[in-house]
Amino acid sequence: MIRRPVIGIVGNNYLVNDEYPVHASGQMNCVVVSEVMNCIPMILPANPNYSKLTELMDICDGFLFTGAQPNVHPEEYGHKPTEAHGKFDRDRDQVSLPLIRQCVKHGQPILGVCRGFQEFNVAMGGTLHPEIRDIPGRQNHRMPPDGTLEEKFALRHKVRLEAGGTFEGIFNSKSIMVNSLHGQGILEPGERVIIEGLAPDQTPEAIRIEGSKGFALAVQWHPEWNANKDPVSRPLFEEFSKAAYEWCGQSVKIFSN
């Protein structure tokens, strides 16, 4: 009998009340892994002091790179930090970026969401814009400052999907409706980063890593919200789950040595 896959949820490192350090992740991320994917969620501390990333890859069967308030530090893609870049989490940068590259190399399933989407691009050599709404012709993709969670995570714009692409196959549609809670976005796509989904203002919203040996997809929206019922969110996590179960079913882990 195959055990349930373990999905590593890369956590965030931050201060509570500006003084108490914690490692954490949003509850919705654990719920979707448990209830929609039927996998075991495991929050991984954003701590760069792992002796080897392959230790994490041997423990987990897939990784979810979630959204977060802190952004990828611009030094990771050759830019200088500015006030517009906001807060940073250098510990998470040092775990997520090389972990994405290793998973792509070995075919271990990975899914990126919001900041995770941006991490995919930076890990593959791409760059980010600190404030998409400042680009001429672009709309404001940020989370509404006021309102209930339902209002903040409400569907806000369409995403047009590449005909015949991976995402069209998952959603069985050429166009989907998504929420929008991000300020940054892709400026230059990284090597092997294939953009398969665009917002009406041409902001990249869905990407895959070309030539990856396994599931390696990322989206700029937050599919973890209402994932049990949402016709877009659920099939995305179901496909991720299938990939994790296939990986988990291998008789020998390739990282054990």
C-alpha cells in the first residue's frame, strides 16, 4: 500500500509584533494539501542552515511554494533594492530558489503560488518588476486594502490560456477567472520559463518550466482560497496531487545516498 505523499510547504520567516521570530504558513495552504490533495502537509522552516537540500527532498514528495508578504530580494536577479520592493525574507530566498532548481532537475513535483510564482521565475534566471501597476497599461493587481476575506479573495479578472498548453488541459478551458493579490510580477521570463496564461493587461499569470522531468507549474493568483469548491483551483491541486502520488510510489528514493 502506497503511503500518502508528504507535501513540503515552504514557510515564511518573520517577526510577530516586530520582536518575536516565527516560522509559519497560512492555514489555507495546509487545508488544501490535506483536503483537496489528500496528502500530508508539512510546513518547512525558512531556514538556510539545512546541511543539504536533498535532505528535504528525501523527506517530502513534492513542494508548495506559497504566497507571502515579503518579496524575493532583488539582488537575487541582479537589481538594486528600492522602497518599492517592500519587505524581504532572505532565509526563504536561500531555501526556495535552489530547491526549485533541484526539483526541476530531478523531476520532483512543485507548485508555485503568488510569491512562489515569482520564485520560479527568479530561480530560472528571470527578473521581477516591483510594482506592476506602475507599468503603463497595466492594472492594479494588489489585494483590496479593505473588506472581508471573501471580498479580498474574490475573482477579479480573466486569464487567457495558451491554446493546447498544459494549463488549458488542466482546466479544460481557454479562459478562466482568478483572484488577484500581488504587487510584483514577471518583468523578464527566466530561461525555460514558458508563459501560458496572461491577464487582460498582459501580466503573466501562469507558467511552466520547459523540459522539467516532473510537474513544475506556477500561478500568480491564490488557488488555495476556496479550493474545495472552485472549478479552477480544485483541478490544479488535483493534478499536483497525482504527480505527488506518482513520485511517492517510486520504490527507491533517488536522494537516499
